[in-house]
Amino acid sequence: MEQATQPALSSGSKHEFGTREFFDEVERHRYQEYAPWMPEVMGFNEFSGAKLLEVGCGMGTDLLQFARGGAKVTGVDLTPRSIETSRRHLELYGHNW
């Protein structure tokens, strides 16, 4: 994949883009280093059973957290690559949208 089309945080990974190891690394970085405040502020576990739409879903990192919390999630993005990546991301962890 060309550098210009890679999603944010993907260029520094030591794992192949789109693998479970890659997404694990992105998640760890996002919620432990980049924005450790995010899980509490976003309330990922507070939407169980709710329908949730994320506009600009990127790689689906936050979308997956809401799905893990029991929300019925849907993601939209302007770039088909982000939709494809998000769908694969959620499917790797046993979630649909």
C-alpha cells in the first residue's frame, strides 16, 4: 500500500497492515500512549444495545470498542479503503456492522 493511502498510525507498525497483530498494536498505542483518557471520556461500555453510527470511522478502532461494549455499530467514511479496513478489523474480532 502506498504511504499516501495508509490510515493514521499505520506507517510505524512492525506488523503487516490489516492483521490482528497490527490492529492490536494500533489499539494499544491509541488507548495507552496517544489518548489514555479516551475510553473513559467516550464511554465505550455505556451504549449496550444502542444503535451507534460513527462518521469518519477510519480503521474502526473506536468502532470496535463500542461493539465490544454491546452497541450495534455502523461506520461510514468518505474513503472506500477505510470502510474496507474497518469491516475487516471488526470481523477479525468477531463483530459485524
